[in-house]
Amino acid sequence: MRVRALLAAALAATALTAGGVAGTANAASGAASDAVSGAAADAAAPAAPATASAKAVTSGPVKAAASFTVWATDVNMRDNPGDPARCDSHPSVANCPVVAGQLQPGDRFEAACQKRGEPVGGNPWWVYASIGDSRGFVASHYVDVAEDQLPGVPVCGA
């Protein structure tokens, strides 16, 4: 079973904080700003090599690992419904072109897992996030945590 399906089921079963998602953009505007000046960093950052296919996050029930906020405005939650394996294997603007929602400062989202992807602002980590009905990868660069890798959040597929 794909990581995305496991995470979606687990996040749906977890009590989530609702609200704060600014809406859904279409795929054509998916390359728009990932927050403040992040789009330029997203486009200019070199792609890292793809990782091995994802496995289940844990052997038991999967739950959201922690709750976080972002420091920037209009932070995109990225997805690729047409080719989810591409997005899951190496999160990036190109591999996850659809904006599933946007986060604003103070919006609390649930983090299920994190994995390396295209560096944004020098940070190669992306977090699989959920808020309300929106789910997708968020560049960890925009999360309100000083470390690149989020504390207490497992690596996707580990």
C-alpha cells in the first residue's frame, strides 16, 4: 500500500484542527509562490536524486506525529494526484505541481512524516501535512521550527 494511502487514512482518523486553508489553486497556478520569495528558491534549487520507494511509516497504526505552524504567508501544500508516486518519492515543485491548499502564519497543521526532496531555502526536508481536508507536502523551510528536520516527526517510509 502506498505511503499516501496510509497517511490519508491515519490523518483522517486523527482529530485534526480545522480551518485556515486559503483554498485550492488549479494546476496551472501550482508553480506560483510557495511563500514570499520561495518560488525563486524552489525553481533554482538543484534536484536531489530520487530515493527508494516508500514503505509504511510504522508497523502499527499511523498517527500524526506533531502539530506545527508556518512563519510565511501563502505556503503551498503540494500534491500530484495524477502521479502520486512521483511526488512521494522526491517532493518538489516539479514533482508535486498541484497546490492542494495554502497555509498562513498561525495555521496549525498536523505533520505525519517527513522526507528529503528539493531544497528550499537551503533546507532539503519536506513534511507531509494535513489541515482540514487538505493534504500535501510542505517545504520544511517555512515551518516555524529552527531545525531543518522537524523534531518528533518520523521519516516517511522509514
